[in-house]
Amino acid sequence: MEFEQVARELCTADPAGFIPARDREAAAAKERGDEELAAALKKLRKPTAAAWAVNLLAVREPDALSVLLELGERLRSAQRELRGDDIRGLAGERARVLRELTDLAAALATEGGHPLTEPTRQQVEQTLTAALSDPVAGREVQAGTLSKPLEYSGFGLDELAVAAMRRNAKAEPAEKARSGKARVAELREELRRSEAQLGEAADALETAERAEREAEERCEELRDEIEELREQLAQRRDALERAEGEQRELRRGAKAARQRRERAQRERDAVAERLRSAEAP
């Protein structure tokens, strides 16, 4: 539970301070002897602007997000039962809720000091669409710890179902004249073809998304490495300034010591000269 809480706090704080805050939390966990928590925290990636805005929405407006997820359940139920009228009615509600929650996430981001650009707003809406469409994505969004936006493939939610219901509505007069068994067989064949097409598309999508995730993860790793190098550079600059200050102090001390030595040398020479004069016959 501690990891989820700390991760949520890090992923909803100002993203500009994410890396030093994450490293502090990991170091503190390591000092307490919790190596597992320290390692898990160190793996956290800085959220993109869109992911950060969605995290804010999940943590600060959980009730609003619950409305979206509950709507997703109602849509999936309507699809499973092929309730065309319900699907068409819920489609309008879906568009409205997505628009309202995207606006709310954008407002929270602006309050946090990082207004969203239009492309980032689109990524927020895509992430919320994925949460509505897929229960697994919905749980990821609810956690409030996203590091990057989610994407909705477009399969499995409403396009195929709505298209099927539209075809059913157009063919309704003719269908009444057909026998029940013939229509069932036709629908089964149509379903088989649709599932085959869906499988091929899903495989292609999975391959593309895997490659995209790997590229994004590598980009995040490189961004973190750059941030860490910047911090190290700043620390080394501070150390260099301190060393140069100490060097200046030492130079001044050495100069003063040389001056004291020269004065002492002159005084000794003067005393030696007086001594020689006194000893002369």
C-alpha cells in the first residue's frame, strides 16, 4: 500500500520536480531498509503532460471518473445483448461525458501551472476513451499513477456493435420474412467473419502497440538519464565553485605567507649586517 500511495503522490505533484522527489523517496526507503520499495520507486517514470492531467483527474475527481467507468459497463452490457436502441442512446452520453472529463482534466492541469496543448488534450481524451472501453485500462486510470497516455484501438466497444445494429435496422422488413433458423445461421457466419477480421486487426494492433511501448519506454529512460545527468552536472558545478573558492583562499594565504617570509628575510639580513658591523675591528 505504501508504494501505491507514494507513487500516486509523485505522479500528481508538479512534474517539473518529479525526478528529484522520486529519488528522495527511494533514498528514504533505502535508508529504512526497504530495498524492495526503493527499487520499485526508482523504476517510476516521469508522467507525460497528458498522463499527469489524467492522474490529477483520478485522484482529485474520483466520482467524476466513476461516472465514466460505469457508463462503460452499461455500454458493454448493451453490446453483449445487442440492444441497438440503448447503444445509440448511450453513444450520445459517451461523447458528452468524455468531453466534460477532458475539460475537467485540462482545468486541473491549468490550476497546477501546466496548461494543456490541443494535442495533449487529445491524448487525455484517448486515455479516457480507453478507460471507458476496457476495464483493465479503467483500473490503470483509477490508480492515478500513469506515466504515459493510453490508447483506444477502436475494436470491441461500439463501432462494430453499432454497425451491426444499423445493418439490423435497415434489414428489419426483409428479416421478418425469413425463417428464424436461417437468420441465426446467417448471423453466426457474419459473426465468424467479423471475429476473424477482429483477430487479424487485434494481432496487428498488438504488434504495433508493443513496438510503440518499447520506443516510449526507451524515450522515458533517456529522459530520466538526461535529468539525472543534469542534476549531476549542477552538483559538480557547485563543487567546482566551492573548490575554486577554496583555491582563491589558499592563494591569498600563500601570498600572505610569502610576504611574511620576505619581511622576515629582510629583517634577518638587517640584523646580520648590524652584527657584522659590530664585530668589525
